[in-house]
Amino acid sequence: MKFLVYRWQAYNQEALEDALISLGHEIDTFTCEIDNPEEDAEFEAKLDAYLKCHSYYAVVSINYFPVIAKSCNRTGCKYIAWTCDSPMLTLYTRSVFLPSNYIFVFDMQVYCEFKARGVKNIWYMPLAADIARNNFILGKTPVKDYHADVSFVGSLYEKNRYDEMVNMPPYIRGYFDALINVQMETYGDNFLQRMLADIEEQLEGGAVNISGDEFTGTPSLIVANTTLGMKLASLERKKILNMVSRKIKNTRIYTGSSTEDIPFIQNMGKVDYIYEMPHVFQQSKINLNITLRNIKTGIPLRIWDILGAGGFVLTNFQAELPEFFEQGRHLVWYESHSDMMDKIKYYLEHEEERKEIAKEGNLLVQKEHTMQKRVEVILKTVLGADANL
């Protein structure tokens, strides 16, 4: 089959394209920039014209873009979208109900929400490891030394909307601060959005500005995920990395963020996702994953990337982890910050056990959770849905 892939700067963009090609399909790419994912007449006109002049089984993209969905629906082309971000706010638009959509989301709670909303063409599809690319990169000699006792790769979100909202009423800010502090200590339940439902009238027009006829979300959805969620991520990651780096001397972070308020950590700067990051994961004794709380139950891409590179994963608990992994066999999760510190100390002292867990995790994803396998399932699902119609 022949596909048109919308190409943008998604981390797993190349892995998706490689998987389609390895399965024997032909792809073209479309790279026109989208100014507004909900309403962009210029982009839609260009894509409309292109689709009218070419024949494809479907347009495929990482994440969901309403402008692509509307263009595909007008031109009679299928649209396959696989999300890697959560929440995917663009799903909260009227376009999500278009019959030409085939939407796959990696977070089970999000899937259940949209099924309950009446969206028919939506399925659950976890993310995956890019084994082929990792094996190729790890077969080359690294240009730097990436050895560390503990490493974290990711942003600290020090620039966030919460800190920019200087005119927020004091009582609202106090309530927000309390929610953030309690959520930071709670794993397995993301309650920020639920706790905002009773004050939505106070949020709209003040703490959040909702515009556009396409959007079907709520003020609590936006505030919980774009304002409180990012502030929580900043505070939580800094707190955790301060705790770890004060106890573990060789603790590294790979980030473009400032680490002035994490004085004991080694800031190694940004790392290239494709060519350097697998070496970081492979050579670090312990790779931390600190999941954005915006991801409700799903497994973030970082975990699949670490396992795919043969690294040891220590992660916060996510509800979907036991569906795919055995605790202490494929990876290790913690349920509190003190539990995290105890497990860091234990696995640094038990090297053979740590290496065996990393090995088992890598073998599991190589066998069952590759990009190629996921894409194969996605295409079979789409074909099956067509057959049922």
C-alpha cells in the first residue's frame, strides 16, 4: 500500500516511516508547516490540492491534527493518527468524529474517555521501541563518555504558563498550589482536572482563554494540563533530581533547561535523540523516568526508548505498567520518593541483578514491542474496520 506521511519534528517520526517501509509499503512525505492545528486554511488548501492529484491508502501522522482530518474527509482519503503526547488537546475538537479518521492513542484512560464520548474510530495503541535504529546506533563507538550512576533525559519546564500568570487571584493561586503539592506526592491517580471541575466558572476568562468553534474541551482540561501540569512537572523533576544528586555523586541530566537550583547535578546539555540518547541509556547504571502527570495511565516514550537501548529503568508507577512488565524482572517502579531513593541505593549496590533486569527488559521489547509490530497492528486494525463497514 502507498501512504502519505505528514512529517514534523516528532521524536518517533523516523521510526514510523522506517516501520512502514520495512513492512513493504511505499511512502511519500508532506512537510508543509501547520500554523494552527485546528484552523489553517492555507495548509488545508495545499493538502487538499495534493491529495486530489495523488492516490494514497491513507495519510499517516504522529499525533492528531484536525486540519489533516478535515482535508482527508473532504478528499475521501483515510487519516491514521497515532498519538505520542498526552493530553492530545487537538482531540477535543469536532473533527474527531469525522468518519475518515482512524485514531490510535497510547493512554488507556484517554481511549476510554473518547469511546464514552461516542467516537467510533478510536483504538488503544501503546508506544514502542525503535529496535532497528537502536541496534544500528549502539553498534557504533560513542563520541562521548556517557557513563553515570543515575541519568535523566528531559526538560525541567522552568518556563511555564503558571509562573507567567502574575494576575491570578490569590485564593485561586493558593488552591492551585495546594493541588500541585498533594498531586506531587500521589502516584497512580491523576486528580488535577477532577478537582478543578467545581470552579470552572472562575477559571474561564481569567485563568484560561478558550477560543475557536472547533474546541470541545473545558477550562478544567486546559488548566490542569497546560498550566498546573507543566508547573507540577517542573517542581517534581527538580525536587527528585535534587534528592538524588545530593546522595549520588555521579548524577547527570541531559537537558537544555537551567539547573541553577539543582547545584549537585551534572548538566550535560542537550543530547541528540537518535545518535546519542541510546548511548546514554545503555551506559547509565540507572535511567530515571519521571512521567508527566498529564499522561494519565499510559507508558511514556522514554521508557520504551530506555528498554530498547538495553538500559535499566527506574520509573514512577503508571497504571498500565503491570499490563506489559513484571516489577523487578523487566524494569523497576517506585511508589514514593523515599521508595525511589531506597531502590536507587539497592540497585547501585546489586550490579548483577540490575544488569539482568535491563537485559530481560530489552529482550521483551525486542520480541513484543517494536515499532514494526505496532504499525503492523495499526494497519490490520484499519483494514479490519473497513471490512466491518
